[in-house]
Amino acid sequence: MAVVNGEQITRQGLADECVRRYAHDVLDSMISKQILLQACQSHGVTVTDKDIEDEIYKVATKFSLSVDRWLSLLETERNVDAQQYRQDIIWPTLALRRLASRQTVPTQEELRQAFEAEYGPKVKARLIVVSSRQKADWVLQAAQANPESFAQLAKEHSEDRATASAYGVIPPIRKHVGDPKLEQIAFSLQENQLSPVIPVGNQYLILKCERQIPETYISSEHLPQIEAQLKERLSEHKTRLESAELFQRLQAQSKVVNVIKDPKQQPQYPGAAAVVNGQAITMQQLSAECVSRHGKDVLEGEINRLLLIQELRRAGRTVNEQDINAEVARAAEAYNFLKKDGSPDVEAWLKNVTENDDTTVEMYVRDAVWPSVALKKLVGGQVEVTAEDLQKGFESNFGERVEVLAIVLGNQRQAQTVWDMARNNSTDQFFGELANQYSVEPSSRSNFGQVPPLRKHSGQPLLEKEAFRLKPGELSGIIAMGDKYIILRCLGRTQPVVKEFHAVKDELYRDILEKKLRLAMAKEFDRLKESSQIDNFLAGTSQGGRLAGAKTASPASFNQPVAPAAAPARR
């Protein structure tokens, strides 16, 4: 499948790695497809290649795209190639659609509600969401005492981050699309009126009505076309619901033996990955499907791994279990997984990794920890933390910072116009209003120019230099940063967090060493790739470089470090 500096990565080696990583997910998909295929055979339902191509054309046309462009977009944006799209998405969709027996024609009442939701009246409002009734009552009282403070209350107290950052602003509330009680209250409010506390699920909501938006006028000329679009949309929605219900019934009626999940079944079903209603899905089929779906990505990782193995061998260095355990402990400490005594809580860290990333300890060690340790072994002696590094790190992490308001513009002409307006009305409030109106950066726009304080040595020297030059109330010049133009207004300086350098010297040293190591590791890995001869037959690519002596070896055959003994591999 690939040759790296003369050493081969075999198809079997690649298949083993694909199965190791993706067997369970891929097998679940194959089982579902087998259940569906058997149902089609039982009911005489067929889906032809022409049916599939017609459906792809229909979907692409909905997005005003050619079929080629649509398939290309799926591969680049969603990592779904054309064959997988045909077999695993379009075919099951059509099969379920044809197996579904229930009528999916929308009723007149459903059409009326859909029309009203799309073109009927709406409510422009702001929203505060909290998780306790007591807090909701307090916030409501504060809002009632000063209705103009609702936006600020939303920013400070709403527990929904998306709306809190926008001062409570939400998309207009429509009918028949959300909680009926919330909609009923929203449409009963007058302009600037506050709602009572509205319990929804385990949350408590408060609305402030800003405006009742009248229904959209639709001419009789356009009404038939709109009704046809709504009817099609509703029909597709009902079909999806019916298809989902049908598939749940098929699953419940099927007898499935998942041999991979239950190894005790292996003697009874030799060579099988699963058995669906008496029909086997073989390990060979599973292996081929894993390679088909994930082979390119896994092969790229195996190529990278083999490059590191070759370089470690050339340098006479090894990665042992002690190195692995130390790196896992370092990661646990870096992400604040600590025991009461301050030592790294490796067990809690590994639990977090496996649960959040849907992986195993074995795969985490193999794909993340081992490469990191290998590269550190290769570059460790090249990295030094200097006194200047420590001083800059101290200033950046613990020194004073500049509090500013910021406006980010997309072109110089508009930046000049906004800068003139800010200079002619030199107040924080007016600058914030300009940011809300003109800034193209979402955070500064929604927060009326407020951004995190600027610190030294953060990687933006031009911006830092201008910010630290300013005094409170001063306006910066127009700062060109790439294709953006930034205007700052200084609010003041923060107080240094820590004044004693020696109190944090050790912490700084570890942090800076790790960052410099990461930079050196990336540089070393780039060097390895650029200087290597890599022929990737699966991707159809070839890269020239220096050639080593040829060998035949599967990456899976190398002795690799195992996971820490205290944390057995699991999925």
C-alpha cells in the first residue's frame, strides 16, 4: 500500500490498523445495511444504479450544484467519497423510502401551520436563560425595576452562552416551531413588555418583547409555488420519520450476533465478524470495508509512524514504557487532572480521553503519546530555555495588560471612515456603538468592542506595540494586520498578576520548554517528511527524497510500547 524509504506497508498491515481503530463503528453500519438488504429481498424491493444516480442529481440540484461539484464538496467538506455516498447514504435512504408503507402526504392543517411558521407573524425579542427558579425570579425583579437593563442582565446572568454574548438577542420567535407555551406567551406580549418566568424543561426563561413583526405578504401569483415547496418539504420530513420508525422495527425483529463484541461466540462462528438473521458478515468483508472507508487516513498515520521508527533506529534511540508513562502523566498535569496531593491523576485523565474522544487507551498511546515521545527523543537535546525566554514568558503571562475596545474592519477605506468618526466623538460609549455597527469580527461586534486585555509577547508585535503606547482614553492609529484593519481605544492597564519572578520561575520553565519542544518537534517532523522517499499507492502520490535500504515490514509487526499497566485498554 505504501513504500517509505524502501520499507513497505502491506495491505494486511494497513487492514489490521483500520480494523483496530474502526471495526466496531464500521461493523454497526454493515449490520444495519444487512438488515435493510434482507428486508428489501423479503419484500421484493429493488434500488437500481439509475435510481441512485437520479437521487444524487435531485439532491445536487436542490443546492444548485452539478453532480460532480456536489460529490466533490462531500469529499472535501465531509470526508465522504462518491462510492461511500452512493452505498451508505443514498441506497439506504431509497430502500427505506420504498419499504415504508404509510402515506406521507401532508394534511391541510400541517400545511397551514408550516405556512404560518414560515410567513406568519413573528416576535423580535431578547432572552435570558437560567437553571434555577430562584435566580430567574431575582433576574426578573431586576429587569422589572429597570427594563432598559435587560440586555446587560442577559450578558451577565444568562446561562446560555450563545445568547448571553449577544446581550440576549435571539432569532425572531415563530409559531409552531418550538415550545407551545413559550410561543403563546411571546405572541401575547406588547412592545418592551417582560414575560413572567417560563419553565421549559429543566430551565427557566424570561423574554423581553422588542417588536411584534407582522406576517409577510404573499401575492396570489407566488402562493402556488410556495405551497408546492412547503408540501414537498413536509412530505420529505414525514418520510424521514416513517423511515426511522420502520428501521427501528426491522432492528427489533432481527436476530444479530455481534461476534467482535462477544468473543465467546468466535468458536461457534469462525471467521465471522457478525451474523445477521443467520447470514454472516465475515472478518474479510469487515476488513475490506474498514480499508475502503478509512484506509487513506490510517495509511497516512502509518507512514508518519514508520518515518519516526526509521529515524529512531538510525539515531540509536528507543521509546520505552517509562517514557510513555511520563508523557501521559505530563499531559494529565498540563490539563489540570491532579490528585489532592498535587500529583497527576493519570487514571482520571485516561478516562477523560477515552470517553470524550471515543477511543481506547491503546489507541491514545499509539496515535498520540508514542509519536510525541518519539519526536521528543529526536529533538530533546536541541532545545534550550534561555533567560530571555523566561523574562518574556513572565511578562506575557503575569505582567500588566492593556484593556482596550477594538473595531476590526475589512478594508482600509471603511477603516479610515470609522477612525474619523471615533476621533470626532471620543467616548467609550460611542466607540462601542461603532464596533457594534461596523466591526467584522463577531465577538467585538456583539460585545460593543470589548475584547480580552492585550498582553506582551503574544505573537502580534505590531498590535502590542500600538496598544502599550496608548494612554487611557487615547485612540490608536489604523493597524494593518493581514487583510484586516484594527482600531483600538485604550481603557487602562491591568495590575500584574504576580510580581515575584522566582515564585513562578519553575512553572514558566516547564511551560516554555514544552512549547519550544513542540516547535522543534514540528520542524523535525517536516524535515523527515521532506527528505524521505514516500510512495503512497492508495492515494496515488509519490514524493522523492533520500532512499534507505529496502526492507519489507508491516508497521503492525514492530514492538511498540504498551499502555500504562494501571489503565487497561478498552473501548
